[in-house]
Amino acid sequence: MTDAIISKERSVYNRSESKKSVVELCYLIAGLRNKFVNQHKLEVGLYLRASEPVML
């Protein structure tokens, strides 16, 4: 993935730094996805809890 994004014409140091940035971006995207998945789990759980029949 990094080879497709980072130009071969860059210096070795700049390619190395760019790879770090790409990896950081991937972790950020994965973290956001997990955040939204966890948020939906919470919302569904709260909805199910609220919609339980009241026991009299």
C-alpha cells in the first residue's frame, strides 16, 4: 500500500518518514471504525434494554 502512495523518486529518509505517516493514518482509520462500531453496540444495547417489557 505504501508503494502505491509514496513516489520512488523520494529520498530514502523521506520514504521512511512517509511510510510512518501512512501507518499512522491506517491506525487512525481503524481506531475511528472501532469507535463507531462500539458506539452502535452501545446504542443497540440501550435500545434493547429500554424496549424490554415491564414486569408487573
